[in-house]
Amino acid sequence: MKILVLNGPNINMLGIREPGIYGKSSFADLLALLEETAKAEGLEIEQYQSNHEGDLVDKIQQAYGKVDGIVINPAAYTHTSVAILDALKAVSIPAVEVHISNVDAREAFRQISYPGMACVHTIKGQGLDGYRQAILWLRDHLSR
Ligand code: DQA
């Protein structure tokens, strides 16, 4: 089973960026967690991070026919990107949305998620462990 983990803008700044909200773990720690999860669960995990909306759209399109599931943290594009929503709908690959912080308890503009409208599940407010939870949820969903 192949899972693509996509991260949007500023996720590469984890550990530096607003540690009171996103925690002290770094982006390298997140990559290590993904590798550990892949090994422990016998999954093939590819990860990709970009600060650019079109790059994320390209990556979703390229996943068509090659990937079984997508875990995506669109970051700030969560609240603006109809393009990422449409890309997820275009490829119809089951996707789980992840947010490190609990967006529900934050500003009003974070309450809408466009890509989330094409996702089968969302995990919020679990810190980096949310990615592991999303991968396991997706694995179970795809095995059903
Ligand atoms: C985020 C929440 C978004 O509102 C924010 O723009 C991010 C990160 C999260 O993981 O909690 O960049 O997606």
C-alpha cells in the first residue's frame, strides 16, 4: 500500500514557527515519524512539502494511478484553496486531512476547509502524532 503525505506552506518551519501552537518538534522529527510509521506498518510512504499551491496541485495530479491514499496538511491553503479541493476530487484518491493544531479553537478564518470537503476523514489538534493516526486510519479504510 502506497501513501503520499503532503504538507503545505510553513510546515517545513516546524520547531521554529509558533512553538506554543505547533510544538517544539522540527520538520526533521516529522519526517522521522513518517519513516518509523512506514517501517512499523509495512507501508510505502512518500512525503512532499511545498510552499506553493500549484506544486501541491501538480503532486496530487501526479499521484493519479500511482498512490492508494493521501494524507494532507494543506496548512494555510486549507482555508483558501479551491484548486487543491478540485485536484483531490479530480484524482478521487481517498484522502485524510491533518492539522497539527486544533483549528476549531482558533480564528474564525480557520474554520473553513476547502480541501477537507474532498477528504474522507480529518484529524486535528493531535500534534505530530496526528500524521501517524491519519496514516493508520487511511490504512484501515483502504483495507476495508
Ligand atoms: C495548520 C493550521 C492552519 O490554519 C495553518 O495555516 C497552518 C497549519 C495545522 O497544522 O494546524 O499552517 O494546518
